[in-house]
Amino acid sequence: MAEKRIIFTDKSLRFEGLFDIKGLFRTMVKWFDDRSYDMFENKNYEEVYEKDKKITFELIPYKKITDYHKFVVRVFVVCESLKEVNLELKGVKHRLLKGDVNFTFDATLVTDYEGRWEGGPQYFFFRTLIDKFIYKSQTRNYEQELIKEVKELEEEIKAYLNMFRYTV
């Protein structure tokens, strides 16, 4: 069974204002594609109420670094109190949403994700020794790299959402 090292959990980001949900989703997926992540979309649903609507989606991209290490990032997005707004900027009509967006980021480093070292107690013992003494610095470097990548994703999302900050 793979060992999961939780690097951080429940790191959040809030935004309130105008945004394009399709563009936001495309930006996130493109960011993960550019960094060779494989995408898994766990949830994606929309709830429509009388006055507004709510959109929720969860992405769980993962990237195999080596045969032993794998990055797993969980991005949970909840868009609440959404109302459609039609804008015309420079002669082009835009259909945007106005509301609150909450992002939650979790990052996990998974070791032995294929379960190769789970054949018996002696393999588990050797795996523990190898993790403690041989892969220790490599694992620490991968943890720092994962933290750096999630911070870059957060900055990319902030930059995208700030594009619509001053349009109205």
C-alpha cells in the first residue's frame, strides 16, 4: 500500500467579483497539462436556485515523478451566489458570472504508489530503511517542488481572476 505524505491541506483562496467560469476551468486544466499532470475530475455539478446558482467542482490531478514518487494535488472549487452579467468591452460582448469563489488546495506526495514493496514484512522493512536513509533527501526535494508548483498554480489563478477585477 502506498504511503501518502500530506504536504499541506486546506490551503484556501477566496475571490469575490466578476469572472468567467469556463476560462477559469480552462486556465487550470492548461496549467496542469503544461506541467505533465494527468487529470482526474472527481466532481462537477451545478445547483440552480430561484435567485442565483452554485457551481462545485473538484480536480485531482497527479504526476508520476519517478517509479517511486507521485504528486497528487486536489483543487476543490465552490462558486456561490452566482448571477450572470452581460458586459460589452471594446465592442465585444462578454457573459460573465458575479459571485464568490472559494478554492481549497491539498497537496500529497505518494511513495511506492504501485505497491511494489508490499509483498511481505521483509520488503516493508527494507522499504522503511530505504525511505529513511537513501531517499530521504530526494523525498525532501520533491516535497519542496510540490509546494512550489501549488504556489505557482495559486498565483496563476489569482492572476486570471484579477483580469476581471477592474472591468466594471
